[in-house]
Amino acid sequence: MSEERRAALSHALRTVLQTVLGLVLAVTMAVAIVLFTTPLFLVTETSVTGLRVLSQQQVLRQAQVPMETRMAELSTHDVALRVAALPRVKRVRVEKSYPHLVTIAITERVPVAYFAAGGKLYEMDAAGVAMAVRRPTLRIPEIVVPDPLHNTLQREAALKTAQELPQDIVRRVRTIDVTSAAMVVLRLRDGRTVELGSPTRLEEKVQSMRIVLTQSGTTWNVSNPELPTRR
């Protein structure tokens, strides 16, 4: 290829590239103008998913999504931060769906126990996050510890027990009493009592508990699961 043809081809390529870049820039500017300066894409609708206990009204009040604002100007990050401040919210994702919809997807915390403190009731999830409630979820145990609002050794022991007990046993437990981290006591809904000792070897202690609860006796100690005692 001669130098003249090579130069002509190079010039043609530069021209094409400049034209394409110009078109891309023009389209980008046009889109930006439409998004930021026209009323075509305004927030007019919100949707909340994943609710179990929280109401849509509670979430929207906390989210403070400004209606009639431009979609492009809405910060989904800021909305998510506000919603995440609700104690019952474990995870939240906020998305924009053009032309008008903002969706707030929530994962709520699942309570494993509840406690009473200061005349109020609180549910608590596996991470130890307390959530004020009017009525606790059915069939979760109450933990009875000296200072339930603070993360003490007794509360940790009670929470660990509530987490690790199998569901069929949890449903039978009315309260988990812990005055010392070395002595966890289960008070069952049928009036019987099972002393677990420390919240260790729980799987073995549950196996022992299943056996002794088929026998007579109102109070059992399974702190040594291989040698349960009745008193």
C-alpha cells in the first residue's frame, strides 16, 4: 500500500471515529437533558416487598422518598440508609424502575426469643438485636436474665440456647432462665423444668432431654447428658 493510500485510510478512520464519538456524546447529553431537566421521569410510585411484621406505612414513613422528584436525582443509597435504621430491618435494597417506580426490598430479622424490660416487651434475633413489640411472636421462648437490655454473659447463654435448640423443643419451652452463665434452666409449657447447665454440648443434652421427658418427674438435670438426674 502506497503512502498516499495509507494516509487517506488513516484520515478516513479518524473521521469515522470522531463522528461516532460525537454521536455518543450527543446521545449522552440528550439523555442527561431528558433525565435531569424534563418532567418525564418523576417518582410517582413506591413499592415495598418482604414485609412480615413491619407495615408498608412504617417503612415509607422512614424511607422519606420524595414524590414528584426526578428519578435521576433520587439517591437510593440515602433511602436505604434511612430504612436500615429500623431495628427490625436486617437488609434493605432500594432500586429505581423507570419511568416512575421506586422499589424497597426488605429482609426482616427473625426473632428467636423475647424478654420484658422496663415495662416493655422486646423480641431478639440471633444476632442479639432487640426490637420493641406489643405482643411477642407465638411459640418463641421468653428469656429471663438479670439485665436483658445489655449483652451480659447470662443473655448470651440464653440467646445461644434459644438459637440452637431444635424447633420441636423450642415450641415446648415457655422460659429460658439464666441467673448464671453456667446454669441454663428451661421451664416448659407443661410445667416441667429441665436444667441444662452451661449452654455447651446442647445436641447431646437435647437427646437426653427427649428421653427423660417421656418419663415421670417434674424437674430433670441433664447438665451431664450421659447421666441425667431427676429430683
